[in-house]
Amino acid sequence: MKRYTGPDWPAERISGTLAIQRHLVHAGLPVPGVIAGPLPLSDGLLVAMAFLPGERVAQPVAEHAAQAGAALGLTHASLASLPVTDPPRLPQSDRIRTEAAALINAASARQQPDTMDELAMAAARFRLDWLERHPIDPDRYDQQTWQMVHGDYYPGNLLYTSPTDLSGIVDFDFAGPRFRSLELARALVEFSLTPTWQFRPDLARTFLTAYLRKNPVSQAERTGGFRTWLEYLLGSLYPLPLRYAAAPLPHGWERLAQRRHDLLCWLAAHLAELEQVSQTA
């Protein structure tokens, strides 16, 4: 059972993600079947889904990465048949600069800045500096495929009954149209990065090789996915601006903000290495 509350979860949005789940169940992927929903509650909506056995893994090994890569390849291949009407939403340099400058002004105006104010200014300045040296090229996105994707494919949303048996792909709340190379790039990194920020290229190659066997994509697309992901991270300062606005802060927002900033810095520092790995799978 899954309960949705708040204005971010209208019935039409939930119905759209459930349609994607049903499509993948029909295609034979290990996705929870939709039993009923969205059903109205007094304070939200309710969805009933089939139970899938299995456990999440804290640190994937080669068998986990191979299963996950193959499943993502099958997922993308299947979802490519669904129609997409929304045009690609490209990151805009001018908007990023404007939002970064506004965040710096808000954080620096605090009478007693704390560590989160310092993080906000560091995150904003990183974006301004990066864009000065690496302008976003909209034409590069012509090489990327815009289609329906899972939207949040990482180890925390996969279940295993053994290292060689991926039993469930869960949490389709962010499923929808995106660049598939971005999801591929993010998933590859999430399955190859240890909790201490050590990158394992062997797991990355295992993941990517398994993906490509199920859903071949061009060299330009899989290499370009890392920069695509980086530029989309640049385009979102969430949740830092909420601190300076009359808006509710999400649960665990400080940890989320720090993780997003650390990931962006790590990705920028390892971009060339990741692109190299994508060429040797």
C-alpha cells in the first residue's frame, strides 16, 4: 500500500506512473503489479500494489551490477515504445546563473551564517564558475534520446533475492519523459560508487556491458550522458532555496542538500574518467 498526500501528487500524475508500471509488468519485468488506485482518501490518495520479495543491497557486487544493468536495458527498450508528447526540457545557463546569484544574496544576508548557508553559497558559486568555463551547448542534446524512463533507478530501488536474482524494480513515482542517457549515466555511477566515494570502474563496465546487451545505444549517447546528468544537476539547487523561502523543507533536507552538492563536485572531477569507461565497455 502506498499513500500520497500534498499538492505534488495529483491523481493524474500518479495515474501516469502507474500506467508505466503496468506496461513493464506486461513486458515481463519484475515490477509491482498495480492492484487498485489511485483511490481517494480524506487527506490524499492510496495505491495498492503486488508484493515483491527481496532485499536492497548496501554495496553492490559484480552480480548485482550485471543484473541491474540488464534490467535497465530491458526497461528502456520496453518504454521506448510509449508515446512522449512533452518536449525535452534543456538546462538553461541564464536561469541557472540567475538562481545561483539569488541564492548567494539570500545566504550572505543572514546575520549569523551557519554551515548550511556556507553550503548554499558554495553550491551557487560552483555553478557560476562551471558555466563560465563550460557553457551549456543545446545542440549537443540532439544526440540524446528523449523517452519514458524509470526516473529514480539506483540500488535503493532494486530488490534482490540473491546476487544473481533481481526480484524487483520499485518506486516509479518519478517515472516519465527524460533523456535515457542521463538515467543510464546516473545508474552506472550509483552502482559503481562506494559509500566512501571510491569509484569502481570494474562495476561500471559490468553494469554498462549488461545494459548494452539488452539495449544498444550509440557511443556518443552513452558517453554524453555523464555531461547531460551534470548539467541537469547544475540546473537544480533544490532543496537549498527552500531555506530562504516560505516553503516547507523536505525530510532530511540538510543531508539531501549536502549529498547533491558532493555528487555534483565528484561528477565534475571524474567526468573524463567516466567518459573513458563508457568507451571501453
